[in-house]
Amino acid sequence: MDSKQRSNYVTSIADNHLILGQRLGELCGHGPNLETDIALTNIALDLFGQTRSYYQYAAQLDDAFASEDAVAFLRKEHEYHNVLLVEQPNTHFGFVIGRQFLFDAYHLLLLEQLQYSADATLAAIAQKAIKEVRYHQRFSSDWLKRLGDGTEKSRKKMQEAIDALWRYTDELFEMTPIDQLAVDAGIGVDLHALRPMYYQKISEVLEEATLVLPETNYFQKGGKQGRHTEHMGYLLADLQYMQRTYPNMDW
Amino acid sequence: MTTTEKPNIQEHLVSILESVADPEIPVLSVLDLGVIREAVEVEGMVQIKLSPTYSGCPATDMMASDIKAAFAQKGKKARVDLVLAPAWTTDWMSEKGKQKMEAYGIAPPLEPLADKEALLGNQKLVKCPQCGSTNTHLVSQFGATACKALFQCDNCQEPFDYFKCLK
Ligand SMILES: [Zn+2]
């Protein structure tokens, strides 16, 4: 695996965090109440912090990138390799919690492996991030249970969100050629191996939340190849606005 | 993963570092917070290794520039590098720092097991920094910043921040 490929691998991990962080950031000042508003934006901040560490490293590895900002803000839509799950909109609070819950369970499993990466920088980022993501998972699982095992209305809305988002879960475990190269080099995570643990964990929490495990064999994919849902363009327009309008702006 | 190594901080740099406050909790110095992992002067250049508390902590960049400014005032050049591993833990916070934090109105971190019980709401262990009662309850797992949770005291009714254990 050459350093450009390694940079691609690092970026593909971080893209999930950047896009999910952006979605959560949209809720800043718009959360259903103060506590959840603060929690969601804190989670966004953790994700952005992790993203920065990954992108700084990616920019070091590939001189095609001038800086971490170039990686974050100056790519075109098809050059982002995040999974479709994270770009799904904040339709209602059930969707926010459902999307977070489905991502956190994956994220934690990923980091538990990545912390043993033969790449010392990746291992260090993972060791740091894992402590933060444990809090994220606790938050999203608690809310999932509270809404699922709540009123008739909250249960219905939570189930609706899980049913709608379920089709994006399998993509989390899709192995791209870059993922495979990273596994072969001892620096990456074998995503196929995480799949059974993921669905096991998810179904346990769903049961506790008195929610029904969706039964479908239809899964939507393409994000890892840069083929995104229609929501992505709008998200990027927001995300990239400042850099596009004032090139090279800095804080 | 070892997280208990003592930081390598040269004696003559301590007082300068003590003068640099955490921008979020100004009663704590960067030394109290335990984020300085190394401070050595090599050929007129002070080299600092800084371990951020949380990945996305907005105070990290500010701490780095405040540190450089503090050394510049003493006529010293300083370079600050971020180090992620081993990851920062609340264990690195000094005892003196925890006391100052409590006096400032933020409940300091408990031990990991106690922290978990408190955050899950199983046991009342977090002490109100206003009246000292442990008759308190969790309001939100995330407080004003990612490192804190929001609690309320059921004795004096005051809301307060609890600095979560990170280990
Ligand atoms: Zn009190």
C-alpha cells in the first residue's frame, strides 16, 4: 500500500465523521430542548476533532492535498467516500437518534480494532476517539430506549426512523479495494468480521427499546464509491460555502 | 496502554507553564489539567508536547498559542506539538487541580466505576460543589462542553457541571 492509498484509506474513515458532524451541527440552536441540543453539538465537535486528526494525517501522506482544509472543503461530491447513512437528513428527532445509534454501534466496533493498527498514527487517533465514542453510544442508546419504550407516538416515530434507515446499514461493512489493501497491510480493519457483532448488538438494544428489527434484504449502497443520495449536494453546499466564497480563509 | 507515565517537564519551565490558564476553566493551569506531557529546552528552543483533552476541544489551539505567548514574554521561543498517544485521561489532572475545580463550582471526576454508576443514575455519588450534598441527579450526559455532564443538586436545587471521568 503506497502513501497515496494510505491517505485514501484514512480519508474514507474520516469522511463519515465529517458528514455526520455536519448533519449534527445543523441542529445547533435547533435541538428539541437545551440538553439534547448541547449533547448533539458536543458529539459533532468530537467528530470534527477526530476528523481533523485524520485529515491532517491524510494531507501529510498525499502532497496532492495542500492542507487539512483542502481535504475537508475542496473536494467534489463524488470524491467524498462516506456511507449513505451519515448524509441522511434530520427528518425528525427519531431520525437523528436512529442515525446516531446505527452509526455509533459501528463506530465503536471499528475503533476497537483500529486501535491495534500497525499504523501508529491511526492507532493513536483511535485510542483517543474510542473514549469519546463510548459516550456517544450511551447517549444514542439511551434515547433510543426512551423513545422506543415511551409513548405510543414516540414509539411509532422511532420505529419509522429505524425502518427507513435500516437499508443503509449494510454498506458500513462493505469492503472497497482500498479497505482490502489496508487490511492486507495490517493497518486497516476487516469490516466483514464486524458485521455479525454489529447486528447482534443492534438487535439487543432494539429489543430493549421494544422496537421491531426490520426484515428486509434490500440494502442501498454507493457512498463508498462516491455515488451519493440527493441529500449530499445540499449538505456540501452548506459545508463548503465559506471556503468556496473566500478561498483559503482561515480562522 | 500505559497512561500513568510521568511527564518530562524541566524544573525551570514549571513556573511559566503554571501561569498559563485553561481557557475554559481559568482557575486551572495547563499543568493542573495534565495536558503537558513534555517541556524541554533544547538550544534556546522550548519544545512542548501537548495532549488534548478531547479530540474536538476548541480550547486546544488556544492553549497552544497561550503557551507560546507566555514563553515569548520571558524571551523564549517555544514550539508546541500535539500528541494523541497515550491519550489524555482525567487521572493526569493534579489533586490540587481537582480541589481548585471544586472550589470554582465544577464537581471533579470520580473514579471510573463510581463515574459509571453516577452517570447511569444507579447511585448518588457526585457531590454538589455548592453545598457538599451527594443527593444529586444527572440532568444531561453532556454539559456546557464535551468534558462535562450537567447535574442538579436535590438538596440546594442548584444545577452544576460535573467533569466526567475519561479513562
Ligand atoms: Zn447542593
